Amino acid sequence: MAEQQQQSPAEVDGSGSVPGGHPVWSSRWTFVLAATGSAVGLGNIWKFPYIAGENGGGAFVLVYLLCILLVGIPVMVAEVMLGRRGRQSPINTMRRLTTEAGLERHWHAIGWLGVIAGLMILSYYAVIAGWALNYIGKMASGAFQGASADQVAIIFADLLSDPKALILWQTVFMILTLLVVIGGVTRGLGVAVRILMPVLFVLLLILLVFGIQRGDFAQAVNFLFSFNYEALTWAGVLEAMGHAFFTLSLGMGAIMAYGAYMPEHARIGRTVLAVGFLDTVVALVAGLAIFPIVFANPSIAPGAGPGLLFVSLPIAFGNMTGGLLFGSLFFVLVTLAAWSSAISLIEPAVAYLIESKKFTRITANLLLGGIAWIVGLGSVLSFNIWAEKQVAGFNFFEFMDFLTSSVMLPLTGLFIALFAGWLMRPETVRSELADESGRVFASWYWILRYVSPIAVGIIFVMGLYKTFS
Ligand code: TRP
């Protein structure tokens, strides 16, 4: 395939700055692949089901879908467009575009906020991905074969109460991530994701069938798609919107960085729709696979929190034919999905240190990975020794998650919408999106200028106010 000859963005950045004629993904599919690899991750398989469960299902899911459509997709188009115009790491891209638009320097903060949010997310992302790594071995050794729901819950609780084990697996995952980012993005992960995402999808479908046959599928569908508005709070709406940013990898420059390598004439609109569609389908299928099992086992509650995936799925795999194999394979794939996302959490910061601070790719990775690892220890401890230590009702992990997903990503997303919608010259914006039809462009531009910022603004203010009042 021609794209494999392409220099990876990582290698480009490794050479220092990226002046004028710098390489691009050879086709828009390579971009779709990289962006989908970034988007589909723990957010879809682990986080979406458990936060939907905590927020009572239906109405939360509807708000989430609306946010994907009216905020996520339009902002993603804007991020790719900004990245492709700036053609540098997000911080320098924002610098360049700010100057181009003749604006104050403060707008650089968009790039900075994003890069910092990325490292904060990576810190706990590695901890959760570590659970998945640990579960590969547990599954393969038959620990869950024939286990009851209670026994599975105890195995999970034992893992959480053991900081040494959690740190070990967090460390392994972090090393895996750094190895890829040091080596380059496209050839390793790009190819892996292309093969593995379909397999992940097939495995999810197998689980779905298991759920339909042996779980309470009707109740799961009812839970996820009936709009019981009473269960929804403003705090939940804020969480749904934050998750729309999280799951599409928006608001921190990951997609902007990947957009910087997009070919000049690829159609941004369709490409982004493809990524958004795949991401949403994976999340919904994961929900439909997990909740039938939850409802068939009274000992697990839908609002069980971060452990939901790690309790409900082993029950299914432990009690189905071929569960040993499929179960191990499933957690391998969860790990890989997390892996291809994690690289996009650190790449923008790495690219910046190389471009502007003369770091080598290796030292940049070691420094940033080290920082994220140390911060991650706080999340590790919040599941055991520090479980009682809380700020405003959040433990450390919950606080990092809230601050990044519900505050920093929406805020950066809002600034991006305002920047692209109101501050860049309309001709510039139109010329980057020249391949879109007039109608499509006009609709997008209108939503980005009016609907997205107003929605984010209202949800943000109401959500924060209600969360803390
Ligand atoms: N989207 C990924 C997931 O759903 C996580 C992720 C990767 C991310 N890169 C990001 C989230 C950038 C926000 C910003 O698991």
C-alpha cells in the first residue's frame, strides 16, 4: 500500500520544525485510520457505559448523541481545518493562525490548555488501561471460568486494593505508549488499528449476541434508549457534553496535530463524519453488550462506576463457551484501542518540545511520560489508600477526570469554535474547506458560529453551577 511508504508524522517532527513542504498522509484513509485510532478507546468501551449507567441511561444517551452531532462533529471539522492550515504542533499552529488573524497573543492559550489536558488525561488513562492489561492474564488463566457475579466482583476489588499491582500495569502501559511515540505513529499503530478495530468490532458483536441470548436485552435497550428525564441532572448534561469531546479526542490538539498531516485536497467534512460515526457505533454497541449482563445479575448495579466493564464482561466470558479465548482476546483489544488513543494524548506535547524547545524525540517522551506517570500515581492511590481523600466530593481520579473532560475539553472546544467561527477570516475558512458544497459549508459554519458555542456555554455554566451547589 502506498501509504506505508509515507514518512510518519512522528519522524517528521523528529527532524525539528516542519517548514513549508512537509509530508502529509498519503490518503484521507490514513487520516481516518489515525483519527479513529485516537477516538475509539477506553472512552467508548469503558467510560461511556459506566457514565451512562451512573446517569440513569436514556436521557443521558440522547444528550450525548446531540452533543456529538451539534458540537463534536462541527468542532472536529474546525480542529482538522486549523491543523491543516497551521501544519505544526497545536501550540505553534495556534500561534501561527493567531498572528495570521491579527489577534492578541492570549489565543495561544488554546494550544497550551489542550496540551496540558492531554497529559492529565494520559495520567489516569494509563492506570485504567493497566487494568485491561492485567485482565488479559486473568482471563487467559481461567480465573473467571464458571465464576459467579459475586466472585467476579471480589476479584476486581482485590485488584483495586493492591497499589503495587496497579502501578506495575500502569507502568507497562506507559512504556508501551512511549515506545510507539518514540518510534513513530503511522506504521506501527496505524497498521495495527486497521486490522484490530474490525476484530474488536466482531468481538463486541459476539458479546452482543451473548447478551441478547442470555442477558436481559430488553431491559438494556429500554435503559439506554427510553428518555426518563427525571434521571437527568445538569451535572449529567455537562458530563455527557464533556464525554462527547473526550470520545472524539477533541479539545486538546490531538485531532489538530493529526490534521496537520492531512492532504491539501481531502474533503474534511466526510472524513470527520466517518470518524464520528465509527466512534459512536462502537460506544453504543459496547453499551448494548454490557447492560444485558448487568441487568441479568442483580449483584451489579448500572451505576457501579468505573468497574462496570471489568465486572460485567468477565461474568459473560466466564460463562460462555470459548469464553477463555474470546475473553482474553477481548481485553487484548481493549488494550490496543487504549494504546492507539494514548499515543495521541502525548504526541502534541512531544511535537511541541521538539519544534520549539530543541528536545530530541526520546527525551521529550521520557520527560512527558514521566510526568504523566507520576501524576497517575494519584489515581492509582485513589482506588485504595486515598479512597477517602476527597475534594468537593471527588477523589483524585474523579477530580482529574472531571477537570479534564468536563472543564478543560469543553472550554478549549468553545475557544476553537469561537476562533474558527468568529475570528478567522471567512475567506480563509472557506478556502480550507473549498471542496465542500456551498450548502454543506454554510450549514456547518452556522452551527459552529451559533449552535455549538451557545450549547457549550449554557451547559458549561449550568453544569458547573449545579455540580457545586
Ligand atoms: N478518545 C479517546 C477515548 O475515547 C481518548 C483520547 C485520545 C482523547 N486522545 C484524546 C480524549 C484527546 C481527549 C482528547 O478513549
